[in-house]
Amino acid sequence: MRDAGDAWQVVLQPDHGDLAGQLAQAWGNERFRTSPHHSSLALAAARHDDGWSVWERWPQLSDGDRPMQFLDVHISSHLAFYTAAMTDVTGQDPYAGLMVAMHGAGLYRERYGTQPGLRNKWADLHGDEIEAFVDSVERTYPARLSELGVDDDEQWTSYKLLQVLDRLALYFSGLFEVKLGDVHEIAPTPVDYDGGETTIRVEALSPFAPYSPTHVRIDPFPFVQSPARFTLLRRLLPKRSWTATEFRETFRSTPPERLDLLVEE
């Protein structure tokens, strides 16, 4: 969700996930190496927030008049989202399921230390529930790794790459306040599966159309083709005072717009 002056820009979590999946499918070149399981990682990127689909059938308001941010959703719902997503994705692709499980648990560990400060607003009030959830998820890692024949190095490299894809998709979704010419950094970004990492710098190159960047430069450039092209669905909702029912009706009746995104080196 993005404050757009006279409107709110709203990107659904599964639509944000679809963009992350596109980014993953295009990822990789001589500088940025991928693993033999990259197609599974791309599936995890596309589906990592699928659990939100239930909540977004009836999106809620925060402070009475603004769409609720994803970090403001109550813990009980949040844990249920990721439990459902990791179960379903695991049934489709066990490697992708491991990544989605790590993503869900990692959100309560500041992305396992890769994004300090990332916290759900309710976290301090529900520490016991969170610890029980994270513990139950982390106890599945050894069996998952054994089944897949994946070592710790690949596990954590793929996890870090998934977080980069997620954060890059959030950038394009308008989560961060970015002005023309600003440089947004994302790290650690894996460059291989031998421990190599870098920082990618994302620079907005054109006026927003509106409220989130649609033309950027990324250095170093991580995609197969340059320029790389992607799409994102978003909705623009007018700013006003709402009842919960009014907001849902307006939200559901507002057709999404498709943004074309251009990334160059």
C-alpha cells in the first residue's frame, strides 16, 4: 500500500508475488549464478505470499480510513497464512515448500538477520505464539533438506535470493518512499552458491506512473536480458472515510491496472 496523495495505491500480496516470480525467472547471468533448483525457487518466489488470498477477500482498514499495511495484520491471521501456504506449496514442489517455510519463519527473525528492523506491529504482544510457530517450522528443515539432498549452503543461499526477489518486488509495488534519482540498496544479494554476495543498487530513471517506479537501473545487473521487462497489477483507491463494508465494496469493484516495468543496466 502506498500513500499517493489523493489516493491509495494497493498491490495485493499474490500480485506482488507474481512480480517476484517474474523477477526470479529472469534472474541469472555470468555475474549472478543460479542453482539447478532455480525453477523451484522461482515457484517459491511466485507463491511465497499466496496465503494472503484469504485475508484479501475482505481487506481491512487501519486507523479507520487507510488500507492496512501487511506488517499491521494480526499475528493469528499472519501465522495461519504462512502455515497454509507452506503446506500447499510443499505438495506442489518440496524445494519451493522449504523456501516458503523459511520465508514465513524468517519474517519473525528479521529475514534471518538480513533485514534488521523488519517487524510485525503485534510481535511484542504475541512472543509465545511466534516462538512456537517458528520452532515448529524450523524443526522441519532437517527432514526437508534430507529429502531434497540439499546442503546448508544451498539452503541459505536460495533463501537469501528469495528475500532479494521479495524486497525488489516490494520496491516496485511502492512500499518504499523513493524519489526520481534516488538509489535503493538491497543486500545481501547472492552472486553464486559459494558464498559470494554483493549489494544491488536500484535507481529510478523516470517519473513515477504514478506512485511507484516503472523505469529503473540496477547495478550490478542481475538478469539474463537487458533491458528486462516485467508487469505488475495495482489498484488506485480514492482517499476518503470508509466503513469496512464500503471499503471492501469499492476495493472489489475497482479493476486492477497493469504497470509495465523496465529495468536496464
